[in-house]
Amino acid sequence: MITPNPIIGTGLHAVGGMAASSCYLPYHRTKNWSWGTFWLVQASFAWIIMPLVIGALTVPDFFDILLHAPGKAFRGALILGAVYGFGGMSFGLAIRHIGYSLTYTIAIGISAVLGTVIPLMIFGGLAEHFTKPGGGIVLAGMILSLIGVGLCGLAGFKKEKDISALKGKSATFHMLTGLLLAIAGGVLSGIFNVSLEFGQPISDMAAARGAGHFEGNAKLVVSTAGCYLVNLTWFVIAGIREKTLKEFTKRTGLSSADLLKNSLWSAFAGSLWCFQFFFYGLGHVYMGHFQFASWVLHMSMLIFFSYVVGVIMKEWTSVRRPTYITLIIALLTLIISFIITAYGSVIGEGILRTV
């Protein structure tokens, strides 16, 4: 039996957010590979190889659990995971058009709301969760988190104006295209949490067999497998049409060493994405009665660290002082929201355990 500890849970969500916010950076280390080629390798590790490895290492009777998983839970998680697959593609493409900061703000901000509210509407408890002891504080933290996300978005749009004023229209910055892709990615990303909720009976089976706080690793691969099937089909067809699949061979002039390096960087990217939900699963268990807040907490952490990555990537070097101040206020707002959410969860858990 796991003893809930929202402080540990919040910390684990932070680690997951750091992994997720940096998972596309390795692409910049690949040499003469198109986005599609990189995506195929990282997707294989993110959604099939690493979930299987982690599940096999941490969940007793992992493959037997998958074999005997309830059909409804398995199908629901797989199909909704496939729906998210289109969101993952949209998200990755949006980064190429509007950068890390704006993409993460728009897409993950939408995902934070939908991924939290939709499961509560489907599985029940939308009102009950917020009327529990500490629930009002958690709700306040969640609302403040969304305000912080909105401020991050404002900083991003101010950045766009600053860059346009200084450098003119960027050849790689396409706001409308990126905005539409980010919105699509955000809506479909929220569905991924619904997929994970559908797979909860699989986690319950793992918990009954002694998986402990690793129980979430049992259901993860079902959701990600659906995502992988969509991406594999899409990018293989695209690779054939655009003749980029040859990038996996020496026909493009790359040496064996370069091909190995590209593959390793891409595999590292996929592994980072997977570790995001490895730590999400751990954090989710430790949140106790306030597990419903895990998604918005995790997504807000992701946005926070994505802006840190954006600063490291020098996406904010050409902005005016007011824009930078807006960014700092936004990040401080997110930090405060994390503290409030964790505090409300701690209070709630302390009271509920004594009832």
C-alpha cells in the first residue's frame, strides 16, 4: 500500500516535466536527417521500446497482465492512444513553425484543461473532488496555473511582435500554421490522459500483483502503442513519397558513425519522452486523493520547463524588456501555483487519513 505524499508527487511531476520539455532537443544534434526520419526512430523508442522495457523491469508478470487485460480497458486505451498519435505529429510540426515556447504554451495549456476535465466528466467526480478537504485550495492552484499558462502565451505573442519589428518576417516563423497545429496538438494531447484513465484497470491488475508505485507502467504501453501505429503508418508513407527513407542508409553520404550518432540522438529523444510518463505515473500514485490534479500539474510543469529550455535555446534573446518581464511574471505565477496545489493536496491527505 502506497502512502500518499503530494510533495513527492509534485517533485516527480517536475522531473517528468523536465524530461518532456527537452525531448525534442536531440533533433538538433542529428546530421542530414529530415524531421520524418528522426521522428520514426524517436517514436519507436518513445512509444514501443522504452514502455516495454520499463514495464518488463518494474511490473511483475507484465506480459501476462497485458495478455489478460480487460478487453474494454485495452481497446479504449489503444484507440484513444491512436487518436493522440495525430496530436503528437501536430505538436512536433508546430515546434518547427513557432518554436518551443509558443508551441508548449498553446498545446499544453489546452491539454491541461481538457485532460483534467474530460476524465472527470466521463468517469464522474467533477464536483466531488473539489469539495473534499483541501479541494478548494487545489482548485485555486489549478486556476492560478492556467493563468500562468495564459501569461506565458502573452509573453510568446509579445515575443513574436518584437522579433518581427527587429528582423522582419521570419522564414521559419509561421504563426498561423503553427497556431493551428498547436491547437490540434493540444486538443488531441488531452485525449491521451483519457486514454490512460481508460487503462486504469490494467494498472489495478499490476497493483494486485505487487507493482506498487510502478503500477502505471503496465497501462502506458497500451496507450502509446496506439499512438505509435498511427505515426508509423503516416511517416513511412511520407518517407516513401518524399524519398527520405534512404536517410537510414549510406546513400545520402552519411558514414556509419554519423548514422549511429543520429540513431542514438533520436533514441535519446524518444527515451526522454517516455521517461516523462514514467515519472508522471509515479507522481500520479503519490498524489493520493488528488490524482485528478496530476494532469494539469504535470502539464504546467512541462510548460514551465519548456520556457526555461526556450531561454537556453536563445529564443528570447531579441525581445524587449517588457516582454521579458512578462515572461518572468508568468514563470513565477506557475511556481506559486505548483506550491498551492501541493499544499492543498497535503492538507487534504492529512485530513482525509484521519476521517
